[in-house]
Amino acid sequence: MVKSKKYSIPEISEGVFMVGVKDWNRRLFDALIPLPQGTSYNAYLIKGRDKTALIDTVGPGFHGELLDRVKQTASGDIDYLVMNHAEPDHASAIGTVLNSNPRAVLIATAKGSRMAQVYFQVSEKRIEVVKDGDSRDLGGKTLRFIEAPLLHWPETMFTYSDEGGTLFSCDFFGSHTAFGQYDEDVPDLTTQAKKYFGEIMMPFRRMGQRALQKLEDFDIKVIAPSHGPIYRNPRKILTVYSDWTEGRTSEKALLVYATMWKATETMVEALGETLRSEGVETYLYDLSNADIGEIARELVDSPALVLGTPAVLGGMHPLAANVAYITKMLRPPLKYAAIVSSYGWGGGATREAQAALGVLNLEIVGTVETNGPPAAADYEKLAALGKSLAHKIKE
Ligand code: FEO
């Protein structure tokens, strides 16, 4: 007889269990974001004296594993399924969970309720709509709901458990890594969290600031996000989130470029040399092999962007156009930009790059364009541009 698999299910605080899953092999999110360390879809089971709640579910492909984990942990059926967020990486198993737990009701915000009906065909009769400050008593455990719109979708909310001071923050404070269970297990967790912030949360910095203000009223001892490790030492992530949401920048510059015959690369590197000699930290990426998540991470606190592009058929190289487009979407706290470009037999890239970056509400400090590889006079122009940019960054 084959015995069923026994899962390792951590009790993250008294009566609170992590029943989510690790997706070790996923390598791309939203057909855009690289996941070199996979990710996790965290779901949490909370056992009160009288009732049991499940907070969020898991992504497609893991429904059976979630049910097995819940069954192994809960004493009986669950009563509440809390949907903090309707995106399918957390909500795709809602139908499966409700079918397996006939008396369970779904708890969601008003917008979440509509999404649950449309995306997951949940009957309105099985949904309880909650708003900011509402709560549910599980018997010795109280769940409080905190609306957190646009972190990451309009319907998103957090859930806070009074006893144990655990904040279930959904995507906020998340990180895309399957490694580790708790913050202390992952030495580079802040780097991972910063990458995630740049990719997912940076466009919503103002909403993030509002959420952090709301959270000041709560005694948070544990942060249990929906991706990545659980914070048993939440102070550090709260501090860096305050910096990141406010757009605090460092004395650094992000240099990204496409190059075909090395002329643009040589120019970007020369500019980088000047920036470093002026005391500015530089982060340089060749777009032909760069991880777009690392670029998003460095945009979180870079005041300056240098975009290098050769001219291709009268415009930017497509890789440079792509990074300019992504930068516009992510709404980073950039203040300054510089553009360097080379062309063989016709220009056009600088003009297009100026137009692409011009919508970002930043100052384009200067441009340098060469015909072919840079000559001595071009290096002088690059040095002058590097000094001007460094001066602005350090102002
Ligand atoms: Fe992890 Fe917005 O979903």
C-alpha cells in the first residue's frame, strides 16, 4: 500500500501554519520577469478555537498539493477562505478549495468580490465582503482586514492576526525566491526583496507609502507575505520599504546599453569611468544579456540613468527601446538621464531616446553621438557629460 506524502508544514506562530508551495522551477513571471531562484506561493492556515481560516491559495498546477497540505494541517473543513488578492498566483485554487469545503465562505473586498465572481466563478452567495477595519473572530484568534489598493491590484487587502501580531501582506514585502523559510535563512534577502519591489511595487510607491502609514497602528511581529520567506525580524524590511516607497536615492547611476560593434559600449564605459572618478557608484548592464529584474532593482534608488544605443534603421536599437519603455512603466524615482549613441551611416537613435526618456519627468543632462567609434574629441565630450551628471547626482 502506498502511503500518502507527508509534508513539512511550518507553524510560523501559534496556530498559524504555512501551507503554501514552492515553485522551484518557474523561470519567468508575467512572461517578463526572470525568476532565477524560482518563487513560492504562500498560503496560511489559521486555527482558532472555533473556526479555521485559509489565507490565499496557490498558483495553477499546485491545487492538489495545497489541498493535501490543508488536509494534513486542519482538524476539519475550513470556515473562511480569505482572498487578499485575486491574481491567479494566489487565487487560482479558490474554486478547488470552496468545492472541497462546502461550508466555507470567501472573504474579499468589494472589488475582490467582483473579481472572484468573474475570474473564478464564485457564487455571490458564498462571498462576504469586508472593508477596512472589519474583523472575524476565529475563537482566540482575530483576523483584521486592511484595504491596500494597488498593492498589487485594486482589490488587494492585507490581513492582520491580533494574537501573534502577524501581518499577511500578500505581494507587499514579497520576494521571488523559493529559497529559505524565514528571513534569517536567506542572506541576500534584501537584494531579492528590492528586485521584487522594483518589478512589482515601484509603480505604486504612493500607495505603498499610504499602506505603511496605516500599518503604523499595528504591532507587527511577523510579516508573512505571499512570495518568499517570512519575516520574523520585520524591522529591516519595514525600514527599506519606507526608503523605497519614498524614492530615496543614493549617489549612483544605472548605465544600460545595446551595442552592435562596441562603439556604444566603449562610450558608456568611458562615461562610467568618469562617474566613478567623481565618486558616483555605477551599475552597468549590456542589454543583450541583462536580467531585467536587476535593472528594475537598480532603478529603485538610482537618481540617474545613462542609456546607450546605436542607431538602427533610423531609430533606437530595439533592446534600448524596450528598456526605455519598461522604465516608463515602472515609474522609478529618476531625476537625471544622459544618452550616448553611435551610428554608421545614419543617426536617429538619440532623437528617439530623448523622446522616450523625455516623458519621465526628468532632466536630460546631455547627449553624445558619434559617427563610428569614439574619437579623442568624443572622449572629451563624454568626460564633460560624466562630470556634469556626477555633479547633479551629488548635488
Ligand atoms: Fe503575486 Fe500580484 O500576485
